[in-house]
Amino acid sequence: MSQNHRIVTVSSMRHLASIDQDIELNNTPTNIGETQCIDSNKISSREKCNSVTNWYHKTAKIFACLNIEERGIERVPSEDRTDLTIINTAMIWVSANIIIPCFAAGTLGPAVFKLDLNNSFVTIIIFNLLGTLPIAGMACFGPASGLRTMIFSRYSWGYYGASIMSIVNVMSAIGWAAVNSIPGAQTLRVVFNDSFPITVGII
């Protein structure tokens, strides 16, 4: 029984080999011009690949000189997670939030909601804590997993759900950048006695 099975297997392999030979013969160039065309296509594709690779290496060197992070969305290896100080991570968000719109948000209490200084101060502290606690809890998974927040959200949202959240995050970042840029440009215009174009300040 095993011998018959072996004979059938060998014959089927021979049949497949003959089919492969026929395919190779059919795909073999019939003249010199076709061969040159195939060679030129291979050379052009290789040149394109080399140009992209060279551009990538040049860009990586520039980023390395400027100490710009080169890593994308891939996982950060454990040996590269060197900065474990809390103060450096905290300073990223402190510097990002010392901006005019954040100061202007503090004036909403007395200006819009008719709160005094003490009530406005307490309200700002409480709601900032409530808003940052979920983000802080989510950020704790970053050092442990080595993943970005949007990538880590795939565990709970799935691939397509995380993609939607990433799009919402991009829209939020663009909107927040606009909110930051316009008051900054208006501030520059006031500093230069209205001689500074607001469009230049936004750019």
C-alpha cells in the first residue's frame, strides 16, 4: 500500500515538473529584443529601489545629526527604552500646554460662568485631574509594551477601530494646532505694533 502511494507521488511530481518546464519554455524570450527589454526593466526597477534606499539613508543621517527620532509605529525594543525619568516625560506635556489658549481657557470661569477666582481655580484643578487620569492610565502601557498609544489601542478597538481613532487623533491635532497658531500670530502682531502680518505669524 505504501509502495503504491509512493509511485503515485513520484508520478505526480513528474507531472508537476513537466508543467513547470512548459511554463518556463512559454515564458522564455523568443528573440534578443525581448531579452533586452526584460533586462532593461530589471535595471530600471533596481535603480528605483537604490534611489529610494539612498534617499532613506540620507534622511536618516540628517535625523541622526539633529537628534530626531527615526522610529515609526514599530515596537520600541527593551534595550532602547533608556529614559525612565518621570520629569522628562512630564516636561513634554508641560511645555506643550504653556501656551496662550490654555491661559485663555482659565479666563472662561469669571468671563462666561461668572465664577470668582477661588472657584475658577478649584474647577480648573478638578476637571484637569479628571481629564488627565484616563490618559495617564493609558500612558502607563507605553513603557511596558513599547508601543505608541494609537497602536496599543488595537488591542481594545481592533485594527479598523484603531485606524478610525488614529484619524480622529490626526483631526484633533490639526485643530489644536490651528487653535495654537492663530492666537500666537495675534500675539506677534500686538508685539510688533500691528506691523506684523497675521498670515506670516500663522505660517
